[in-house]
Amino acid sequence: MSKAACDESVAGRLLAARRAMRGTEWDGSDLDHFVQVLCRLDADRHGFGALDVLAIEDAWVATGETWTGGLVALLMNGRRAHVDGRAGQSHWAEEDSDIEAGLLDGAAQHPELDARHGWQGHARDDTMACRLNELLDRVAR
């Protein structure tokens, strides 16, 4: 299977799971952004892909003129990783949206958000982490 076909398969599974959550207790507008973030993970570039994520340990979100958010994930191999995303006014068009992702050191509980990005307005969101875990459960079904 080609990388493009594989990427389409992962995106298709994530989008199908997201559609299944619309109108349920798990629904929320930030889920759309997080699906975009997960679809953009590239195992070659980031060291892991969306299907390598076993569970979400933590999530954070801030909105304004742009959407920014991120998560800490437990990977299938037992390692932990972080993903940060930013969607500009074009709503995930290439020119003003991106993600950063990487593995966390063993002792690091969370990435240094404030120091790295100046994201003092980001609040940790346990409800969002639960929604993301429900999304992952639906992808795995």
C-alpha cells in the first residue's frame, strides 16, 4: 500500500469516527480541529502516526482569531508524545496552519507550552481528553 493510500485510510477512519460522534454526548467543535491535527501526523517526520496513539493523557485548547491546541499521548510502544496544532483563519489550509509533534523524554510529564510558544492562555481540558479517547476507541472498532 502506498503512503498516500495509507494516509487516506487513516484520515478516512478518523473522519468516520468523528462523523459517528456528531450529536452525541461526546460531540464538540474542538474535535474537528483535533481530527485535523491527528490526520497531519506523519510517522516519518514526527516519529509516530495517528494509529500509533493508544490513549490521550492530556489535552489543551485556546481559541481566538486562530485555534491552537495540543495533547499528550501514550503510544502503542509505551512511549509518550506531544502534538501541538495551530489553525489559522483559513481553517487548516496549508498557508497558516501547522502541527508540531515529538516524543517526550521519560521524565517529562508535559511539553513546555509557555516557554516554547508563549501559549499562556491554554488551559488543560480533561473533558477534551475524554472526547479524544472516545474518538480513538471508535477508530479502533
